[in-house]
Amino acid sequence: MSGTVGLSTDILSEGEKMDIRRFCGYPAIGSREGNQESWRFFQVEGALEWRMNYLSGAELQQIRLYLSQLYPLENAITASSDNLDTARAAAWYHNGREVQDRVMLFTLWRRRLCAFLGVTGGLELQDGRAIVV
């Protein structure tokens, strides 16, 4: 994909990893200072951590392309609240489904990131399916 040209092939920063976990629907893992890296005990989270640490240069570029798409989509959801108090202004009509449409687009890109990384999305991306242990 030519859209990845110029994107860094450096290893992922801790901030990028946190955002990937968050976008994939997984909770924070906390500080490693407590020696309780709980993600090791969960297959999907462990697979995600391993993949983030061992991506090829081209894969790192693709991940950064996904992140560059996800950040503005996430911010647009928050910004859409500016229009919630107006249904119509002159010839302009508010899209009453704007927030829902933006969330759906954001979710689509989050799922694409999960698919690229080969992991199932976390609870937030599982459409309310319960996990019974």
C-alpha cells in the first residue's frame, strides 16, 4: 500500500502500544513495576503483546497508517457534540445520526486494526456478547 511510504519502521512506543490496546478494546495493563504482567495469562492479550513487539518494518508502517486514521475518527466523535443542539440552521440540516454514523466508522477501523493484528477485539468490540468462564 503506497499510503505507508514515509511512515516510521521504528519499534512501537509505549504510547502507540497503549493506543493499539485501547483501539482493539483491551483494558490498560498497568505498570510493569509490580511484576504482575497479567496479560501473559490471557491468550488474546498475550498474542497482541507479542505481535506488537515483533512486527516487521512494513507491518509497523501499516499499523501507523491505521493509527493515523483512528485518531481523527475518535476526535470527530467528541467534536460532533457541538452539533447536538441544532437540528437546522438556514439551509443546513443536522444529521440526527451523526454520532452513531461516526461511531460505526470508528468501530469499522478498529476492527480492521484487530484483523490486521490477528486478534479478536476486546469486549467493547464484541457487540455485547458475554464471555462465560
